[in-house]
Amino acid sequence: MLDGLVTLPSWLVTGLVLGVASSVAIAGLFVAIVRLFPTRGPSQSSDTEARRRSEIRAYLDGIGERYVENHVVAGQSVAFYLPGRAVAITFDARVYFRLVGTDTTPVLVEHELPGVAIGPRLPFETPGSAPSPGSNSHPASEAFARLGLPAGAPLADVRDAYRQKVKEVHPDQGGDEAAFRRVREAYTTARQHATD
């Protein structure tokens, strides 16, 4: 009765057993690595948004502006809505473009934009967006100066100067965190006022 069965060569059986055993071992190793060292993928972006929201919240509280969070405007959910001024602040470009042309003024905030830099983007005068009394300098002029550029420099020059300055002050390169933050804020302001 066993004469009809085909026997497999021992080298093939050994190879199959070793292949299955090594596949199980590698899968177990991956499971162990994932459990011991979880990734920060989705939570990292939500951490960034949470930090951005707290910075904007602190800025709006600091200038005494009333706001509502997670508000629906013209069928679009926005991060912050300023009801007294009909201004919507959003992180989503699609929402921004859907609100353009409505009665609400949309303001788009990129994730790399420091919360304190939102002032110049708002469509009304805010403390810090205008020069202080007795001061002859304007925030845009100060931003260009911080990057070592004349006011109104071309956008390409602003980018090049920012890349150079950020190398000098980056904390990973031995620079100061506060100086790094000031250069980033200067870049954000200068980029808005640069010529094409």
C-alpha cells in the first residue's frame, strides 16, 4: 500500500523545514521589535497639530481675541473661528480654498509655521503685527535683516539665506534653540513679503 506514495528526498524535506522555521523566527522577531519599539507615525502628526493648536490658542488668548475651536463654517470644519471678525483658521488647504469667496476670511496655517507668526496673516491689525510706538522698524524689515538681506529681497534669496542661517543656529549643530526659533520666524515673515 505504501508503494504508491512518492517519498520526497531528504534534502527537500530539510530545506522546507528550515525555510518554515526561519520564516516563523523572522516574523516573531518583527512582532517583538514592533512591541518593544513602537513607531510614532500617526501620533507624531497629531502631536504636531496639538502643539500648533496650543500655540495658536495661546496667541489668540494673548491678544484677547475671542475664538471657537473645531467650528463648522460654510459646511467646512475649521480649527479656529473668530466670530467677531468672521475669520476661519485652518490647517487644511482644501478647506482654505473652499472658503475663499465666502463671507468668511480663511487663513491657512502650515504645520511648520510657529504659532506666534500667525499675527501678520490675520486680516486685521494685531499686537506685534505693527511696529511698536517709537520704533522705526517693521517686522518684515526686521525679518529680512535677521536673514542678512535687504527688505523686499527675492524669494529665492530668502530661501538661500534661510538655509545658510539655519545651518549656523540649528541646535543639532551646536546652536541655540531660541536663535533657531527666531530664524524660522524671520523666514516665515520674509517669505510672505519677498518679491517674486
